[in-house]
Amino acid sequence: MKLEKITNNPETRPRRHYEDACAAAHALDLVGERWALLVMRELMLGPKRFGDLRESLPGISANVLTQRLEGLEAAGVLVRRKLPPPASVQVYELTEWGYESEPIFQALGRWAARSPLHDPTLPFSAASLILSLRTMLDPTKAEGLDARIGFRLSDAETFLAHLAGGRIEIVRGPLDGADVIFSGAPPVMAGAIYGGQPMAALESAGVLKVEGDRALAERFLGLFPLPPKTSLRT
């Protein structure tokens, strides 16, 4: 009898469930697979095409991305739909229930930002940056501020934020009415907001462009303090 070699790929094995009635365990049954939460993160700001998702998730293969999208669709977290002409392309979009998961990402982000093992030099997507701003805003620092901040993070991705009442709302779209506009890649913006890199130095290096109210721009960069790092105990 001819022996057939079988190779098991951990990414394609049947999913295991925790067999636990706890709702947190069920949540992990739904979204606990590798890459699943990051796929959801990338869709948190609106629908995306398959290729756009791959581009924003370095390291994921087309096969694994397909599996995660199918799994999240089966779980009711996202849907597939076709854009009307002239686009006529298929996109993936979170369901209303899927969008309700944003507080989970905010809690995880605040908690993990305290880790001394966090490496801020790794790839950082536009969705990561925008969600971090909605997570890390300090309402007391933003008190009394009513302003519109534009972000041009690439040729195709622009976002407009409205700061008012100690809150920030950010939507993808045109930058009409912005008091100040930042143009730069997400890692550059993260360096200015969270890494303490001077705005003028980034402008001199040619990686950041600031248009509009410069005093407002400087103040905006200081509205998002990170929580203190915890210590590693042995």
C-alpha cells in the first residue's frame, strides 16, 4: 500500500471550541482565531476590499485572510456586499453588532499600552491610528476645544476629526472645513502624538506636512497621553 504524507497546517485545522458557557469564552470561540480581531480592527472605520485588507495587515496570507473573513461572516460579525456601479467591487463590512465591538479594542489598547514589551516601531495602519485617537483622548486636556482636524494618511485615505465637549468623532472622508490638516503616514503621526517627536523636526525631515492653525496643531498633539508602563516582575 502506498503511504500518503499528510501535512497539517495549524491555520487550516478545524477550530476548537472551549465548551464553556461563559460569554467571554464564547467571544473567543467567535473571534479568538489568529488575525480575526485585526481584520475587525481594519473594518472598524468602514468597508474595505480584500486587497486593501491584505495591504493593511502585513504578514497575513491570502488563504488565511479568506478563512478569517469566512469565519467572521458565519459568526455574524461581518457581511460581504458589492458596491454599486461604477465601482462594482466586492467589499467586506462589519455588521451593526460587529461595530459594537469597538469598546473591546479600546480596553485592550489601553491595557496593552502599559506593557513594557510593546514595540511601537512595528507596522501601524491608518485604522490603528484613528482608533487609538478615539481611545487615548484625555477629555480634561481637550476641555473647551471645538475644532476640526484633518488627516491625509495616504493618497487614498483621509479622515476628518471633530473635537468638541471633551470628545472626538472621526470619520473617513473629505477634509472640508478642517482648521488644521496633518499629512503623513500613520507611523509618523504616531511618532508625533505618542512618541514625543517634535512637529518641526518631522516637517524638516519631509515626512510630515502641517497646514492651517499651527498653535492648534501643537495643542492637538498633546491631547493623547499614554498610560504609565507597568514593570516586569520576576
